[in-house]
Amino acid sequence: MFLERLSAYAMRAYASNNQTPPAMYQRKYVRYMVVLDGSGTFLAVVDCASTAHPQGVSMLVPSLKRSVNIRPLLFADTAAYVLAYAPDAHGPRATQRVHKQHRQFVELIEQCVAACDEPSASARQALQAIVHFYQTADLSSLRLPAPVDPTARITFEINGLFPINFPSVQAFWATRATACDRTQTLPCQVCGESKPPAKRLLLPIFGIPGGQTTGMALLSANEQAFESYGLTASLVAPTCEACGQRCCSALNDLLKQRDTHYTTASLSYVFWSKDASPFPVTALLSECRPDEVRAFLSAPWRGEASALAIETSAFYAAVLSARGPRVVLRDWMETTLGQVQDHLEQYFAWQQIVDMEGTARWFPFWQLIDATVRRGSQEEAPPYVGQALFRSALHGGSLPLSVLFQVLRRIAAEGDIQPAQAALVKLVLLSQHDISWVAVGTTADERNNMMIQLEKTCQASAYLCGRLLAVLEAIQYAAYGDSITTTIVKRYYGAASSAPASVFGRLLRGTQPHLAILARDKPGAFYRLDLQLQEILAGFSGGEFPRTLNLIRQGQFALGYYHQRAEDRRARREASQQKAASKKEASVASRDPNVEMEEQHEHAELS
């Protein structure tokens, strides 16, 4: 189904711009032009790079998947093939390889020119000019731009003509580069017609992290275990040459366009719709700017007549990774734009949470993934984390508990919880079927506005334990301030979040001296914190703490701890602001009007 949708995408794209790429051609950047006159005399090598386009100009050029083998590309290749120039080639073996690359490139051109019969005299002259150039020019003495990028693509221009655009040249390359098995026919799995199958899809795929820089194969069976019914290579999933090329071209296009793909350290996510999407999926996931998210959630276009068509418009998404020279399809989704909109709304609602400044916010896709790994490290999150988040965002459903395990493991190791980590915990918890722990009688329709900030009505014992640890930490800090070397959270978070009964009795006894110091030195803080402590302890039935907490309840613990800390910080900030405002009002009220008038006169004179 994935290949069928790619082929259909390519057909729509070609129909919209009235341009079907020639067989075995792909759009690439060309950096340099070897400019010749009509007789084949060398004029210059022009660097096409500019500030706006540092890679050169975009052109349809011959393409082919190659790795270590020497396989020249017709009329457009690197400096080693075109000009026998390779500054990084050291030693006799490397030099010999460069000469072999160039020789095969020239032989391919000579074969093409001999086979092509262009109707235009100027086109025939241009082809002969290139042959004459290679027969007469001293390549070592050519004036080249400095420095030359040896990996960049070079092609030819003769009197304003580009041989790679000649129909006969394109037909020659299609015949030369294809790998169809003409001795048999098989039903193409894309179009369904019985045609000679392509033994290998030779158009390479680029842009998937971890893959070969020379490109990857979309279909490949390189081990006997992958073969079936005697079919090898790409024949395990037989496609005709035309369909195979469309699929490869479409996937490369999707991996280039900003609005149809998103890439992380190990995965590429591609998505497209049959009709234009009214909301930017890539920007919403990758940047998550508050104004864009709010605009999406308000969705003003819903009241328009086009909304009904959007509801049923097909939407496709795939998760891809690379395994050496091959593309791996890790996940595939088919849905509608209307359902994607609904699921994205849930995705943002379920992760929304207040940060430590008291502002409710959402988090970019990459930040939620990084919430499962150590901060500031080069460690990569397991691929299934991003894959699960992507499916939840676009297709809905419950997030796997393995994602919750990853983020809780990180929180326990660091003895702290960041806003993105709390948002991911909340997202996993609210995506589960059972959310009755939030409040008795809670329904699924009510979850979109839950747990954004502290929920005092939530009486789940794990959530209360998390709140209790935050209050005990606040009492310790209020009593001793910055003189604390190691807080109780750093020492006891792991045990408190998994086996509360084993540590909270000891922590409560240790808190009594802290409360005594506060009662003596800071009675206001003592009253506030003691009231919080008694309020939370009253929520435990029978006065007993849970013996152990499973993974879900450990998530509730983390959320309770985070919410209580955020609420305490908000209350302290508001109290500080009110105190400052009161001081300012008192200062203004106590000032002598005569003194104030004299100051105003002095200020006017100075002005």
C-alpha cells in the first residue's frame, strides 16, 4: 500500500506541473558547468553557486544507485569522472581509480553519441563538441574555480544547450541504466499489470538518517532469509520500471520538502495528503510555536464550506529508518485530514502543562523525545519513542508504557523533573483508557482540560505522594536555604516513587526539626507549609502510604511532584509581587507633598 500511495502522489505531482521526469532521472543540484563552443573548444568551468543557492542550480540529471563500484552517470557526474580531478586521491591505487572513473565516463559518452540521432543539427553538433573536447583538451591545464568541490556535480553547456535535456540522450540512459528482467513477467505490485520486473530499483533514496551517503534502495533482499519463491533482490516485491521510478522519485521529493517531512537523529517521518492541508503539520510538530498552536486549535477554517471536503480528504504518513544501504519502513498510517486534526488537538491538549513560570505551554516533538535521555548528552532516544509519539499525534491511540518507562527512568536518575518530561508523562497517562484516577466519574471527553496544573481534587495516593515529597522538599529548603548540599529529593526520589511506605515515615520524622526552625524564625512560611502538609496527609485513607507503585502510578507520582512544585513557585512569585506593590504604595503614601513638588521643580529646571 505504501508503494501504491507513493506512485499516486508522483502521478498527481507530475500532472500538476505538466512535467514527468525522464526515466532514471532525478532532480539534483549542479554546481559546475563545463562551457564549450560549437566546435568543442573549452571556454570555462563556471561555478553556479550563489549566496541564495550555495549548492548550485537544480536540474533533472541522470541518476543511479552506486556504492564503491565505478558506475559513471551520463553527462553529469563528479569532478573525478568528468575532469579526472580528485585532490583527495593519494597514492597510486587512488590515482589509478580516478583514471578508471574518467575513462569509463568518456566511453559512456562516446557510446551515447554514437547511438543517438538527434533531429536538431545544433543538438548533434553539441554532442560531437563534447567528444571533440575529450579528444583534444589537456584536462590538467584547464582553468578551474578555486577551490573545486570534488563531490559536486558537473555537467556540460554548449551554446546554451544542455545535452542531458536531449530526448535521445534521455532514452539512451533509460535503456542503459534500467535493470529489468526481460525474460519474465510478473504482476507489478503497484499498477497490477504483468510487466518485466525491475531486478533492482536503481534510483537511490536520500535524506534518511543513518543511511549511506550514496543513497539507499527502496526495495532490496540481500539475504537468503528475505527471499521467497526463488525471487531475489527487488523481485521479492516485483514492480515494473516505471512504477519503481515513480515511487523512488516521490519519496525523494517528500524527503526534500519542508512541509512533508520531519527528521530526527535516527528516523524520518514523511506525510502528505490528497488535498492541500489547512494546517502546517511540520511546523506544529517541530516548532510548536504558541501562536501557531492556538491558531490551529481555534481552527477558523472549520466554518467554511471546504471543511466538509477536508474531513474526508485522505492523509498518509510513514516512519522510515535506514539499515545500511536499505530503507526500512517502520510504520505506515492511512487516515483523513479531519481525523488528523482531531488527533493533533488531543495530542496538544494531553501534553499541555504549566511550566515553572506558571505559563501553560506545549512542547516541540524533538523536545518530548529528548525528555527520555540525559540532558546535554549526545545520547539518542530509542527509535520507538519518536515512532510512538508520531503515531499518537496523527493517528491517536494509547502511547505504550515503554515510553513512560524511559522518561521515568531519566527523572529518577536525575532526581529532578523538567517541564518537557512532565508533559510527556502527562501525555502518556491521559492517552490510556483508564483515567479514573484523576477523579471519580471522570469521562474520556473531559480529559482534554485535565492536569494542566495542580489538581487538588485528585486523591490518587500516588499523586498525593508526589505532592508530599515536593512539600517536604520545600520545608527543608525554607529552613536551611542554599546551605543544603543534597536535598531529600536527590537522595530519596527513586525509593519514594516506587516504594513510598519504605521512606515516607522516615522523611516525615526528619521534617519535624525543619518545621521547628520555621516556627521560630519564619512563622508565615511555617503556617503555609504546615497547612499544605496536613492537607495532603489527610488524603491518605487509613494514614498508610502505598507499599509499591506500578509504572502508571509512578507516572502519577511524578506528575504530583511536578504540579506541587510549579504551584508553590507560582504562589511565591505572586506573594513577592504583592509585597513589592504594597511597599511601593506605602512609599508613595508616606511622601511629603511639598518635598515632591520641590523635586518636580528641580527636575523641570534640569530638563
